[in-house]
Amino acid sequence: MSNSPIIEIPLLNLRGEINELWDEINEAFQRVLRSGHFVLGPEVEAFESEVANFLGVRFAIGLNSGTDALTIGLKSLGISEGDEVITTAFSFFATAEAIIHAGASPVFVDIDPETFNMDPKRIEEAITSRTRAIIPVHLYGNPAPIENIASLAGKYNLSVLEDAAQAFGAIYEGKPLGKTTTQPFVEQRVGSRSEATAFSFYPTKNLGAYGDGGLLTTNDPEIAKKVLMYRNHGELPNQRYRHQVVGYNSRLDEFQAAILRLKLTRIDNWNDLRRNAAASYRNLLESTRDARAPTHYDGHIYHQFSIMLPPDVRKAVATYLYDQGISTKIYYPESLTVPHQTRKTFTPVSDNTAKSVLSIPIWPGIPSDSQVRVVDTIKEALRLSGKEA
């Protein structure tokens, strides 16, 4: 038997990215230090302009985190105590947390088993006289069906705040530019379609900072004005010490903005590399009956590549991969619930997905031999568990 050490395959290889950008990272940090500006300075201003242009949106406002972007987005839309906000039952807790921080109650709806995103049919069933907004989540980087959701929102006069924490650079394929069907069909990036969209720049995101960071985008100047106030203690823009609302200390710092500017120039290429890696995984898993690859959708940027396994063997498969030096994660192990939830909903697809889903390693440029090893190890784990790989 070989005594060769097992090569670790992480879920995400940030070290490789840092090595690639090392000199440019140092130059960006030195640029900030030389400027003497550390909060709301030229790097944040430049990043906000560049990212707005990249996304095709009028306003892009840097914030402290994706969670703050959701909370401030809701408050800027006028969501408050007594309101209900409909969102997916299958997401990170911050989606629900933000609704509660805004004073409203989350109402969770079930997901589509193919997309992992909220099912528009379930949304309409959940709407009541208290419903004020919908938060669709572009889970794993796969754009939610915004056209259908926007149609429902228009029908019932609801706001839409997109949670694009995992979807920077994702594309709504074939969406019309503007509200009329007579305009030409073009590709629109996630973040340019709804009243407001929240992004996260947590370090593991496709576009990640080296610390916390977030962004709120909108085409509405009134929403933008409110976001600017909320991020800086409720101060009126350019009117120091005049507070119109009780706000937050939620400012993107200059160091993170400098790093994000650097990475923004590469994000399309990185997302393409993720799509290539996803296609390779899909081919490798094609004949594997008990490990189902996610369905491909145009515009998906594969923040995660999450497979579906039989619930009774998921733990054994994950443990076997870990023992072989391969990292995995469960995103997410259960459907969302919150303490003292006011309205219970039935979410069987989300509940079943939480028992079966497993994310496997993916990053821009993951070596093909690493992908082969991951899939071969999954197949071996399934055989050892008595399944037909």
C-alpha cells in the first residue's frame, strides 16, 4: 500500500487566489495607507462607481456586510413592525434575521427541487393582507425566477429585495431591458432588476473581500438616499450631525474597497472558470445514480456545487470524503425557522433537500485531476454504503 500523503482538497482555495494577486494586493494596501483615508474615502467612492457600471445599475452603496445590506434594504423600502416578508425556507439565517431586525415577520415558502430557489407558486399562496415584500434568494449563485416574482409583486403591490449574497456576477438570461416587452432582450446582471438587491463580500464569496463587506444596489434615488443615511448613523448625506433616522455604523472600509476593485476586474473570468468546473463535475457524475448533480441554468455562477445524495448515506459519504482529505459542507442542514414564528408554513421540498444536499469543492481553476478524485471518492463511498454508484 502506498505511503504517499493524502493531498488535501479544500472546499475553496483562497490561498491560490491570494498567491496570484499578492503583488497587486500589497500595492492596493499601500495605496490606501498613503492616502490617509480609511473610512468612506476615494477607494469606496471608486468601487461604488465601478461596481454600479459593472452591474448596470444607477446606485451601488458599500456597506459593512450582506446582512446589513438586507436589513438596511428592508428599512429603506419602508418595512416595519407588523409587516410580513415572504422568503425562501432554504437559505442562510441572515435572510430571516434581517427581516426580524427590520421589525417584520418572515414567512417561509417552499423551494423548487430543481433550482433550490423559492417556488413562485408557493409565494402567491402565502400572501396575506400583512405581506409587504418578497426576498428571493439566488441560492448557490443560481438566479431565482425574478420575472415571475416581479409579476406577483406587481399584482399585489409588494416590494422585492433580492438576496444576491451568493450571486455576484450572475445573469438573468434573456430578460428585457426595462419594463416593456417591446424593448430588446439583453443579458442583465443580478442586482439591476428589482427595487433593491443585497450583496455580500464575505471572503468565501465569488467576489470576496479580506474581511466583511456588503453592497446595496438600486435604480431608485429615494431608496439610495435612505440607504446612505442608514449606513452612517442616519445622517443626511453631506449634512454632518443632522440625523433624520436612527441608523447603523455600516460602512465599507477603504482596505476592503481597494481589494474589491482589484478583484472586480477578474470576476467574469473567475465565474466562467467556475462554470467550466461545474460542467466537468456534471460529466463525471452523469452515470452516478445516487449522486445527482444540480441542473444547469444559464447565468449560474456556481458559488457552490451542491449534489443530492440519499439521506441515509449523506453523513457516511461526507465522513469518507473527509477521511480521504476532501472537504465538504452542508448548505443547509435544516429549513429556516425563527423563535416565536408567527405563521408556520409547510415546506417538504426544503426539508427533504436539507437532508440530502452536500457541497463539494469548487473554485476558479480547480484542477481536473482533483475533480476526478472527488467524484471517484464519492462513488467509492456510495459503494461502501451499499448504494449503486
